[in-house]
Amino acid sequence: MAAGNQKQEEVTENMRKLQLDVAVRSIQWSYAIYWSISSTQQGVLEWADGYYNGDIKTRKSVQAGESPSEQPGLQRSEQLRELYESLYGGETNSQAAKRPSTALSPEDLTDTEWYYLVCMSFVFDIGQGLPGKTLAKNQTIWLCNAHRADTKVFSRSILAKES
């Protein structure tokens, strides 16, 4: 039964990635972030997934074993997630040895990529920040022009202004 649940989670995750990909590219946004209730902290929203479609400072987008026909945004999203995990997850020496030589480093990032990466570290209590308010109201909220939003509405707007 556990293998069936794991397979269903993978299908759900792949479907979410595809939906984020289609949504972001169809409206020509730079990125989208999907927040979800934490499985480790009760009553907290955390980064669940995202899709990056913005400017890329470097073209380190095809890593060993990847097909060049894959979507560059999906590849960059995965690269940014891996960089986040290596920076904030306390990478061990064995993990560093496994990382391909074409992996991203902080110097490779645009301001928008940095914003996307930093957002991965945010968590929100229910009712706190835009994601928490969205959950509390049980409504979807799409935010455009985040860099212009009032900090009372969007607490990360100061970071967004820098990107």
C-alpha cells in the first residue's frame, strides 16, 4: 500500500509541475510558487513547488543525463531547488561529490532567480502573509507586480523590489 501512495504522490507532483509550467508560460510570468501545508510543522505553510521562467544569467541548463529537448524553465526550476538545498540544507561532502560540475553557484543567478531561491526558505502561519491569508480565506490569490505591492499586503515586496 505504501508503494501505491508514493506512486500517487509522484503523479500528483508531476501534474502540479506541469500545471505551474503551463500557467507561468501562458501568461508570461517569471515564476510561480505553490505553497502547501507543512508535513513537519503543524499549522504552517511552506514552499511545496515552483516554476521558474524568468531571465537566466548563465546557460547552465543541460546537466549530465538530461535531454536538451526538456523545457528550460523546468530544468532551471530544478537547478534552483538543488542550489537552495545545497546552500540551506547543509550539504555534505558526499553530496558535493555527486553534484554535476555544471551545477549552479550563487554567482550564476539573476536578481529574480535570487528572489525565487530565497522564497523557498519562507514559512507562513495560517493567516500570516499573503499565502497564509489565502489559506485562511480558502481562496486562490494571484499576485501580479509583486515589486509594487504594499508591504502590508505582501510582506516579501521589499525583496521583490530588488529583483
